[in-house]
Amino acid sequence: MLTASDVSPTGRNLTAAVVIVVALVLQVSVANRLPLPGAVTPDLVLLSVVALALTCGPLMGVVAGFGAGLAADIVPPADHTIGRYALVYCVIGYLCGLASDEMDRSAVVPFFAVAVGALAGTVLYAGVGMMLGDPRADWHIVARVVPLQVVYDVLASPFVVWAVLRAMRRYERERARDRFDLPPARYRALSRM
């Protein structure tokens, strides 16, 4: 059993960065080229941000969301204003990170968080596009894209969320402990003295 002192925050951050880079590469090289109906693809980067937020909490969700969003903003074929994905993924990472405490209590939380994250991410991205005057951000287009985006993200979520949770497994319990927490056996031993 690993204790908080055995786990390096640098290792956790490095693992999260690798997860984001792999998700971004898979998004650009595989997912964006899938010939799916509706010309919509699953957002692997968003799913990775949601999984990191569920695993590590809101702070990691914000940082991972901002970093992943900024990378998605500048990686070709970026055809939008830089910062849109950074804002959207940052907000979604924070909101999903707030649900991280509930993840241990229910197996449905990750799938619900993915569905809500996909829905909120698509609507928020379109809303920011409308504020910035993007002609492709029209409510008729959004109403057609949102259901497909949510379905594709939920269908891809078991694979992406499982892979991210597997990669971050070593660091999962670290967030619940602080340096004053004692394992139950150690606490019982100290209470008998």
C-alpha cells in the first residue's frame, strides 16, 4: 500500500501530461479521421480531462483542462480563435473535479460526468463562438451536433476513462490523504497506547 509520502506529485503531474499528449495525438491522427455519421467525432481530449478531474480533483481538472485546451487550440487543423478550447476544457475540468469525491460511491458517476461534460462542453464552445462572431456557431447547427457529440463521447468514454484511470491508479488515493491522515491500523495501534 502506497502512502502519500511514497507518491511524487511530479510523477502524478508528468503522468497527467503524458495522458493529455497521447489523447491529443489520438484525437488528431485517429478520431478526427473516423467517417462517423453526422460529421462529428468523439472528443478524446475532453474525455481525458474529465477522467483526470474525476481521478485527481478540481485543481488537476482546471490545470489539465487549460493545458489540453490550449494544445487543442494550436494543433492543426485549428480553425477557431485561440483560447476557446482552453476556456471550455478548464471549466469542464473544474466542474467534473467537483464530482471526484462522489466517484468512490457510485460507478455511474464517470459516465454521468462524461455525458454532462460533453453536453456542457459543446454548448459552452458554441456559446463562446457566438460571442466571438463565429459563423459556424449557430443554434441550428448546435442542436444537430450536440446529441451526436454526447452519444459518441459516452460510447468512447469506457475506453478512454478506463485507460486514464489505469494510468493514474497509483495517484488516485493520494488526493484523499493529507500528511496528518493515518492508516486505520496505525490509528488503532496508537489509540491502544
